Amino acid sequence: MKTVGILLAGGRSRRFGSPKAFATWNNRYFYEWSYAALESVCDDVVVITREELIPLFPSSLFILTDEQSFQGLGPLAGIYTAMNRLKGDQYIVLPCDMPFITEEVLKNLVRFPLNEDIKAVKQEEIFHPLVSIWNSSLKEKLYQSLIAEKLGVMQFLSTVGTEWIQANQISEEPAIVFQNINKPL
């Protein structure tokens, strides 16, 4: 089974004020933390970003921008782009603004079988749909959702089989690990 990691690093970062992928924690860029976690459990990893951010990443990384017809349409466009360009059986999705997710956390997530279309993380009543594993069979549904301009991730998850894994089942410190960083540390 081939697993492809999708690192979403192309958001506008309006609240943050600068590209979150290049914010730092413990002397490493946010994207580097997420990339390392993905690399530990994936056969391939792709970074999905905006055109103007490409020069900021090392040339050794595989980097894509959204498919032309879906430029700037958010996370679903990035996930679709990765599925369309890289063949895999399953895709592990991570945002760049969660630098506390470790290799161990992703290894724990992968241990749960993918019984539905998507396996995503929930911390009590807080949903983390972009810390998730997606079955490759969703590519056509993603395409149809993008064509119909139904761009909400939670909306999409409600239309497919989604299994929610409790954060405390994959991390001993879920309140720390599953933080979206929306202001500089």
C-alpha cells in the first residue's frame, strides 16, 4: 500500500500576518516539523503551496501549486491536486500550522485501520479535519465538490464516510499537540 503525505502550506495566513510555513519554533520552520512527521510514515511527501512561496522552500522538496482551474480554493484544492499528480492508495494530510505533531503521533494515527473514506482527528469537541488520512477513491468526489464550489472541508467530510479518532488515543498531550498556531510564538 502506497502512502503519500500532503503538507498544506499555501494558506493566506491573514490572522498570522506572514506565511505560517516559515514561522519558527525551536529553530525550525513550522513546515519542517510537519514534513518530518509525514516523512516518517509516507512513501512520498508533497508540499502544496502558493506560487510566490515556492522559492522559499528547498529545491530538494517536491512542491506543487493547486491545479490551474482550482487555484486558491483552499485545502480541498490542495488535496485534490496531490491526488491528481501523485498516485497513492491513501493520503495523509497535515497543515503546516501544527508544528507540535510528531512522528510518533502520526505513527499512532496510521495504526488505526482506514475503515471509512477518511480517518480524521477530534479532540473532545474540536475537529481537526486536516490531520487526517484520505482514501484514494475520493479523488473524483473531491473534483466534483470543487467544480460545484463546495469548498468547506467539514462539509465535504459530512458527505463521505468519515471516522473520527479521539486525539487522546494517539497523543498523551493532545491539548498541546493539536494546536493550530494563529499568531506568532
